Amino acid sequence: MAHINDNYRKLPGSYLFSEIARRVSTFQAAHPDANIIRLGIGDVTQPLPQVSVDAIKRAADELSHAETFRGYGPEQGYDFLREAIAAHNYKRRGLDVNADEIFISDGSKCDCGNIQEIFSLDSKIAIADPVYPVYLDTNVMAGRTGSLMSDGHFEGVIYLPCTADNNFSPSIPNEHVDLIYLCSPNNPTGTTLSKDALKDWINYARANDAIILYDSAYAAYITEPDVPQSIYEIEGARDCAIEFRSFSKTAGFTGTRCGYVVIPNQLTGAAADGSRVPLKNLWLRRQTTKFNGTAYIVQRGAEAIYTDEGQAQVKALVGYYMENARIIRDGLTTAGLTAYGGVNAPYIWLKTPDGMSSWDFFDRLLSEANVVGTPGAGFGPCGEGYFRLTSFGARDKTIEAMARIAAM
């Protein structure tokens, strides 16, 4: 008899965004003439930077000739992209990150979900609440947690409440943990961690021999100069932190798929016999076993954004979405709603009116305004009573959505 992995049965019935899609589909079927505006899932709407399109075309043309054809590429990524990332995102900013510490992937969602495989199942995890569901769900699937409790928390997980009272910045736990998931700029709240807050986390991690798993997928959206764009800006981070980055929102690669993870050479974990093992080596082993590498043409497209022309186009793309974020935040405030985020991130986190639950507000917004957002409860129990909107829609749709919400 083939037995299933029963850990999957601990998870709620469906993934958050699958449930959103189901409800929207049901509503659309019942109201076929409804003009629905989607500001829920964080998918981009503007075209790829032209430099990336041109680079992908040139790379595809290479594959049409035997002399320049490429088959399997290196699982850790081509050197041309790893070196470009190291030079532009780190070295140029005075950060000590080398190309051989960078691993190219098909997106940071996969990396954030797969990284837990290189750690033992008895590792105690700490996760911000609310936060991106993938961190928690993949640990549940692996068997690193207990069952789902009636209050929406999983047994065996240390939750770090992020509320308006602490400016949505998780506090250091008063107990030992092994793995710490941090996300800044945060998805869903759109808020960021300060240098002082990150320094406290690094001090804690070093004192407890813990590893920080730092999701910085939205670093390109940071506008305030004192907000760190990389955890490696903080002294000591190379001894305790893994960083995840993505081209999805930076350069519109949500459908093209490209991201990367940084694992410093000196970063180690403890083996059962007490010896220290470089985590970079474990990740390389995992990737060479389970991953065949990101497509060559995609990596050429990603490399192109590091040219002067590419940087200008990316800046314009990010600026477009951040102007949408301003429109949304201002529109919500004008409508009398309390909103957070939208300054250093493409997400706006709003408090639902009149004490409504997140899902009730979702249904009301869909039925009365024909606007789709994301219920905060889907990001964790502390997200109840909040709601996320994204700035990745088209400008005219964003303006129209705010007019509809104001009319409500």
C-alpha cells in the first residue's frame, strides 16, 4: 500500500490564493457582466524591460545554431549572471558577497520553500505573523510542526506577532529557535525592518547559533535611504543569514521566472556528530540533485537589467508600480480607512472597517465594488481584521478601484 505524507493533511483545505481564485470565479459566473479589478495576487501587469526582451531574443537565436547551442546549464547558474548580481547588488554597495555564493533559481518562492530541506526536522522555527504563507506551509509539509490548532496557529511553531502596536516589526523571542524567517520589505504588510531591528536579530541568531532566512524579494521598491536593502549591510550577517532575492517584481519576471539565493561561504550548521558543515555545500548538493537550472535565455534576460539602459528601465517599471501604491494609499486614507505600507513596498495593508473579518471584507469588496484583494487572515492569525492590496495593476484600473472603494 502506498501511504501518503500525512503532514499535507494538517494544512487548511486550499492554498490562500487558490481560495481567492475560486471565490472570484464563482462570483464572475453568477455576474458575467461584472468588470472585476484584481488587486489581490501580486502579479505584475507591465511588459518586461525592453533590454530583457532583446537579450532573450538574442539568446534564443543562439540556440538555433549548432555552434552556439546550449543544453543543460550549471545548476547554480551561469557565471555571467552570478557575477553581474554580485557586482551590482552587493560589491557596488560595499557588501562582501561573491559570485560563488549566489545560486540562480526559477524564483524566490521555490527557494524560500525548498531551503528548509537542508535543515533537520527537529529544528524549531520562528515565523512572523502575518507573513507570506510559503514559509510556514512548507515546514508543515516537511513534518516540522504539530497540528493546526483552533486559534489558527500550528503546534511547535514560534509565532512572532506583527501588529500596529509594534509597527509590524517582529520582536525577538524569549526562547531558543533554530530557524528564523524574516521578510523585509514585508509581504503582506508593506512595512520594513530598520537597521537597529536587524542588528538585534543578528545578535540573537549569533548568540543562539540560529539561521536567519531573509526574504528580500522587494528590495528594489525601497525608497527611504535609511532602510537596508540587504541583510548583509548589517555587521555579522554573513555568519548567520541566508538572503533570497527575485527578478519577479524587480523586472517583471513573474512569468519568466528567475531569482537567486545567497549563502555566504562561512555560514555553517551543526551535524549530528557535532561537526560544522557549510550550508552552501548542502544547498549545492540539493540543487544539483533536484534542479536542472534556470533556462539560459531567461538568465540572459535577467543579466540585461544590470546594463545602464536596463537599470533605467527597471527604475521606470518600479516607479510605475510605486506611483500606483501612492494612489492606493492616498485613496484609502481619503475614504477614511487606515492604511500601512506602500512607501517602501508595492503592498498596502489596510485595517478592515467596522471590525469586519478579513474574508467578510473580501466578499463585500468583491460584491459591491467588484474589486479583488487578499484577506489578511490568509497570512496568519494576526492578519485577521486586515486586508492587502497590491500596486501591480494597470494605472487606470488602480484609479478606478479607488473610486469604487470610495463610493462604498
